[in-house]
Amino acid sequence: MRKNILAPSILAADFGHLENDIRETVNAGARFLHIDVMDGMFVPSISFGMPVIQSIRRCTDCTFDVHLMIEQPERYIEDFKACGADSITVHAEATKHLHRVIQQIKSCGCRAGVALNPSTPLSALDHVIEDVDMVLIMTVNPGFGGQSYIPQMTDKIRTLRRRLIKLGLETDLQVDGGIKPSTIREVLAAGANVCVAGSAVFGAHTAERTKELLAIMREYTVWETD
Ligand code: DX5
Ligand code: ZN
């Protein structure tokens, strides 16, 4: 059985106190950290890169789930592995050679994820679905934290989970964008099992908010939880 996993996104943390913010969510029970890398090309904004990831690698041993919102991610896979990534997710829209980059991620020892923007159909996964460890359904348009969940994504999540079950695959289904206490039940019920949350975790009361989301995730017994 797949586990339900909360992946706090450090994009919403205070970069002046990143280590403290990470410690707070990890001590409250988070086992994953979602790390958003943006290049100002694939998405309008620029976030951070390898030096930041390398620095925070020293403060925690939790799983680093690196979400690359960059053009031609194949240029940097080994670098992200070297600075501490455990899982690397690339966007199907960002590379001409999706199959090749998935193999590249796996051959450097990382788990491989593929992300789809809200308007990208599930058919983009057709010939790679059996090769990936995780599919990321973007539930906002990527580029910024703090946006609202796009309700049409619920059907997309449900359809994908049904397709995975039909294929006998236990692939992780991650959702990212607008996930908070008022939207998380909907995505869990539709079949998501890895929930990214940025602004709903970091800020004031990080520990309490982490615990609240973890508690909701535990209500969903279809999946084994941490
Ligand atoms: C958006 C990023 C997200 C972002 C989510 O492009 O991929 O991971 O941090 O932020 P919230 O949870 O605030 O919508
Ligand atoms: Zn993300």
C-alpha cells in the first residue's frame, strides 16, 4: 500500500530562518521537504538552486523532493543529485526527451517524478507511466506560492488514480498548489497521496499547521499513513 505523505514546500518559508522553519515542520512530523526550483524561463519567477539545497541538506535527513520548474532539466539532473536530492520531478512540458530524462534521473539513484501543468492532458504520460515513481498533478499554474486550488483538477486526479489502479501500479500521486485544510480532503478522496503545502504550513504556527494537515491525512485509511 502507498503511504500518505505531507511535503511542506520551503518556498513559503522565511529564507532568513530557513533552518528553524525546517526544524519546526520536521519536529512536528513532516518527513518530506518539497523544494521548488524556478528558472525564470519555464515559469516567470526565479527561486533558488543548488547552493541552498546543499546547505539545508546539512540540517535534516528527511527526503528531499525536488520539483524542477526549469527548461531542459536534463542539463542539471546530476547536479541536483549531488547537492542532496532524493527524488527529482521534471515537467513534461519542459523537455523534448521526457523518456530519456526519466532514465537519467533513475540512473543517478533518485526517484523519478513527472509533473503536468493544469492544462496538460494525462495522455502526456502514456508511454512513460510505468517508468515513473511519482506523477505530480499541478493544482495551480506553477510559478508562485499562495494561489487558489483549481477545482477542475479533482477530476484529473481521480482519472489518473483510476488509470494507475487499472494498470496495477502503486505510483505516488502528488498534488501541488492551493493545498490547505479546506482543500486537502477533496484531493485525498480523489486519490492523491503526496500533498505539497507551502503557505498552509510555513508562517505563523508552523508546527501546529503541520500537525493539523498530518492529522487530516491520517483520516484517509485507503492508504497506509506514516
Ligand atoms: C508552485 C510551487 C508550489 C508552491 C505551493 O509553483 O510548485 O510547490 O510552493 O505553494 P502553496 O502551497 O502556497 O500553494
Ligand atoms: Zn512545487
